[in-house]
Amino acid sequence: MNLNLTKPICFFDLETTGVNISKDRIVEIAILKVFPDGKEENKTWLVNPEMPIPKEVTAIHGITDEDVADKPTFKEIAKEIHNMIKDSDLGGFNSNRFDIPLLAEEMLRAEVDFDMKNRVAIDVQTIFHKMEQRTLSAAYQFYCNKELEGAHGAEADTKATFEVLKAQIQKYDDIENDTKFLADFSSRKKFADFAGFIAYNKKGEECFSFGKHKGKSVTEVLEAEPGYFGWLLNADFPLYTKKVLTAIKLRNFNNKLG
């Protein structure tokens, strides 16, 4: 079966030095470009990240410092990659939360403009999570290894939910046994930037999702505290987040002129 495409789509995957979007670097990038007529084009690059690859990361993807020592830096191949993807939609596995944000950072560091205007992104992992069974009965079976008797009865469901939560806390080291943490961890928000530092509130306004101004309107904060914008631009935030903040500031400035 061919995808029903109106423009090319580039499926891509990154191997990196780690998972910090603003600090880590790409060590390998593979792109499969699929055209509306079904034609395919693919290319893979090994990349010198200009930083050591941690041993624990090499243990995952198998790429060592020696493998990339004589390879081009991302800046040296950025325009070639951009030329391959610039007319295309993007696709990947967990790409919306990791691969696209990190690719955007590398592009901006290489002084190649990158955004998602006029293109869409397909995250196959999200489709997988939405389409495969995610019912309470399935969770009860997975985490507690028990069949849920009386499913969809309020009493059985509430008891099973409690048991599943306890099993999740026990199973995952990253999940803290703390109600505030669990509430934050299980919430879903729509973000203006890739990294999730700027969220939308119920009115569709951009708000900070971190720090002393968490929950406050970006527009109101920048007007009341102009120096905060300069601090953000000089602090260790992803370049794409800074790009979004700059766009908000320029939009507000133009609105005032209008």
C-alpha cells in the first residue's frame, strides 16, 4: 500500500549523545524520503558531535568517538539535510517530542532556519499509543498480572485503578511516590515550543510552564519585566524556545504599532 501523499514526506531517525535537547548532539541521522508517486530516496550520515559520546549511550546505539572522529560536523552537512527535507512533511517514532526538537536545535545552531510552518509531522509512536488497547482492563493485566473481574463496574474499576497506580510507582524508578509529581506527570498540555517551556492556557494564550512565572502569560510577563526576556535569551534554553519567545515579543510590538 502506498501512502496518500500530496507532497513528499521524510521519515527520519536520530542517534545522539544523549536526550537533552538543548545540550546533546546528533551522531547519526537517517532520512527516508517518500514521494507522492511512491518513489523513495534515502541517505544516512554519521556526524562528528564535537563532544564525547558517553559510554552508556554508545552501549545503546553502538557508535563510538572513533567512529565519528573523521566525520563531518552537523554544521557542515546542515544545508544538505535541509535541502532534502525542506519541501517535505516529517515522520518518525517519538519524533514530535525528541527527534524534531533536537533537529531544530542543530539546524538553528548551524544558522539554518527551521520551523514547522507549511508542513505537518506524523509521530508513529503516538498513533501506536492511541490505537493499541489502553483500557483499565489492559493496564490491570499488564501491571498487576490479573484479570479485571467486573470491569466497568464503578467499585471494581476504582480498586483496580488504585492497584495499577501502586504497581506503576513500584515498576518505574522515574516515577515519584508523591501526589503533586504524579499529577504533573500525568497531565497533558499543548505547547508553543518543542521542549515544553511555553504552554497554551485555556484561552489559547502562551504561558510559561516553568520557574517563577509558571502559569503566567508570556505577553504580560515580558511587558511587566522587560529584563526577563534578555535573561531567557542568554540562559540555557533550546534555541527553538528562544525563537518562539522572540516571535511573541515581535508580535506584541507590531500589535502596539498597529
